[in-house]
Amino acid sequence: MKQTVLRAYARTIARVGVNIQKGQDVIIACGIEQPKFVELLVDECYKAGARKVRVEFEYQPLEKLHVRHQSVTTMAKVEEWEKAKLQHRVDTLPCTIYLDSDDPDGLKGINQKKVALARRKRYPIVKPYHDEMENKYQWCIAAVPGAAWAKKLFPELPKGRAIEKLWEAILFTSRITDDPVGEWEKHDKSLAERCAYLNSLGISELRYKGDNGTDFTVGMIPEAEFKGGGDITKGSGVFFNPNIPTEECFISPMRGRAEGIVYATKPLSYQGQLIENFSIRFENGRAVEVKAEKNQALLEEMISMDEGAAYLGECALVPVNSPISESGLLFYNTLFDENAACHLALGMGFADTIRGFEDMTLDECRALGINDSMIHVDFMIGYEGLDIDAVTRDGKTVPVFRRGRWAF
């Protein structure tokens, strides 16, 4: 891949993604697959005005070793230096970039019950720090190719060519053109216009119907609104794009108002393992039954992580003619696959979907119906056979999606 194109991608992440402001610190969390690109990204962060950039490398094989050899008590313990590090992030609010390159099956065979138990024990300790930072800092998830991930998509190709093909797909769907900044400005404007129309309807509930068996209704929070594309930090008012790429208009629904069954249309990579061909049935807002042809036990573990894990935190609308969908690729990666199809998310909702959230506390937003959980896991339900109707507060039924595409 040409160095100039990769630098344009790095510049887009730094300036369009997290939108670094002069003097801000930056944290980059990434795998070890693309060190030269990380070098480019660090350089572009400094050129955008960063005061200090810190890179935190992660590696799935090491994670598997830690889980195998550490006790649950050791895994669950939040050391004093970790608390100090979290407090420093609360105090300084660094821009945070997550570069995903993981093998979708890279943690296959790991003791998930052990991991889940440790996470549950850690969560009450780290949660206050994360709540304190909520909506106050810029962050962005983007991707670079990993060898195992690339071979998953292109098994017939040699490793080097597979990585090159995955680079091409990432750059295309991330709108890295001759003028990526201009492309992103137009894209953000288009998503904002769609959200404005949806918000003008006064939606009380969304009804999903698919010829694959999906038959589902979810209620909306009266004070909530659809959002899409870029976001604005609370307090400092900095505009940033948290996902590169993104194609969704999303909203957080009312906790406790979801009925019916939904069928997933793409595999879900959760905690480094694939869950495939699954369905979830809801009653009174709660996931009460899950079925999966592969990794059902993992899906059951996921929805029992805490009280909020079985409730919805997001409804997102994405047409099947999005660039990611039209690429014809199944990425086995939520960042991309969620932007190829309508999806729902179990777990934590987004407080910033509440109108006027800037003047409210996190607890006040949650009291209106925003779900709270230690997880936020997107799963895809969109496809060519999905219809969605909006029922408005004045009793009208308005088509939103027909056969997987926008109906307006």
C-alpha cells in the first residue's frame, strides 16, 4: 500500500476521527500487526497539535496466557497504579484511538467463565472512572489489517496479498480519497439530515419485520433523538467522529420496552470468539431466550454479565446499499459489519442521545430510560428482507425501511 495513502488515513484518524486540539494528550491502543502505520499515526497526531502521544500495544496470544495462568482473584484485582492511571485519564481527558486488527477467532478456547467472573469483579471499581469521563473526551475506533483477520476474509490468497486486499477494503469504506476531509464533511452532513427527518417524526416505537422470522417492536424514550456521524464532547464542545467508518443513524431505546424475536444476519465476534446463526427473544425489554448454532454458551454468558446486559442500549439504522455492504465482504468485525446492516446492541446505552444531555448528569439520563451495563455489544439484524415502520406519538405509521433500504 502506498505510503501517501496510508498517511492520508492516519491524518484522517487524527484530524477527522478524534480531532486533536492543540496541547491535548493522545492514547493509541493497538495490536502489534502494523507498527509502521502506528508510527505514521503518532507522527500525524503530533502534527495535529498533540502534546504527548502514548502507545499501548495489545497481543491476543499474551491475553490467552494471562487467562490460563492467573487466578480469578489476580485477574480481577485493580492495582493501585491502575487506579492512578484511570484517575489521570479522568483529570486530563486524553484523545483515545483504538486501532483494531484482531483475529476474530483469536481467543478461541479461552476460559470465558473465568474471564466473565473477573470482569464482573473489576467492573464496580473501574465504573466510576468511566462514568466520570462519559461524553467528555474524543475517541475513535478505526482498523488496520492483521494477518489472521486478512486470511479469514481472503483464505485463498497468500498472506501478503490478503493483507493488501484488506487494506484496500478498509481504506475504501473509510472514505480515504483524494480529499478525505471533504468526503467526511459531506458524509456527516448527509447522516445529520437523515437523523433530523427521523427526529421530526416524533417516534414512539419501531416495528421490525423480516421474512427470516424477525418480528420485533422496541419503544423509544420521548426525550431521545437519533444521532449519526460525528459527535460533540460535553463541556469543551469539540466535534469528532468516533467510528471510522460509520454509516448508521442510531438511538438509545427505552429500557424495558422490547418485545418479540430478532434473527442475526451476520456472525458476531465477541471476546475473540465467533457466535454464529443466532436469535434473541425479548419480553418486557429483556432478552429471555437465546439460540445459536455456534457458541450459544458464550451468548448466554454475554447477556448475564450484569443486570443491564440483557436489555437493549442501541437501535441503529443502516441500509443494505451502504459502501460496506456493497463491498460484498463479511468482515467478521463489528466496526465494519455493523455499518453494513441495521443492528441492535445489548448493554449500555448512550446518554448523549438525550436532548439536552449537556446540562444533565449521567444518572438523570439513565433515569429517563437509558440502559446501564458493563457491556455494549452490537449484533446485526439487517438484510434485504427487513422492513421497519415507525409508529409516531400521534398514532401514525411511517415506513422507515423497505427491503433493507431507506423508505424516504
